[in-house]
Amino acid sequence: MMPKEKIGKLDFFIDENGLPRVKAPPGLEGVALFLEGDIQGDAAMAQELLNLLEESNKKGSKDTEFIGNSYAVIIRPEQVVLEALYSRGKNSKITLKRDEFKEIVKKWLNFIKQ
């Protein structure tokens, strides 16, 4: 059986090729695409993003950006915006509360480190 973990509304699992995947409900598909395509199984990159979230919180209200393969992450004082770099469909822009996004990334990091 493949490792699987339910994180709030997101289901994390390892596919038949051994890659970490995310099943997301409507509205959070872009988060799944970001985790699978930009962070993938790279624990160092996930940690770098968590560090940016921490550092930007100390800087005050200045926006911080994290550019991945397919999404740009704009970190603001109260929220995080994931914006697709190459598409303009329904998953092209997602806004989450900062703490919610941070928790998702933490849980993804823990999942991929297993």
C-alpha cells in the first residue's frame, strides 16, 4: 500500500511511480499543482519557502516573492497569493490565509520527508 495522509482538505499520497501527489477539492487544485510541480519531493525547497514565510513576517508589510516552475508565490502580511506563470484558467490565481498556506507547506514537508 502506498503511503497516504489526509491534511485538512488535501489528500497526500505516493503514486505508482513513487512521486508525492496531492488530491485537492475544487478551489484548491492550484495548491496541489504548486506542491506537485514546484516543490515536488524537494525538502530543501519546501524548507526554503517556510524560511521565506518566517523572514517576511519579520520584515513587516513588504511583499516577498517565491518563484517556482509554474507558480509565483506572493507572500503578504495576512495572505499568500499563488499565481500561475503560464496559464490563465480557473486555477491561475489562488489566495490563502498566510497561516493556512504555511501549515500546508509544513505538512507537505513532513510528508515528503517520510
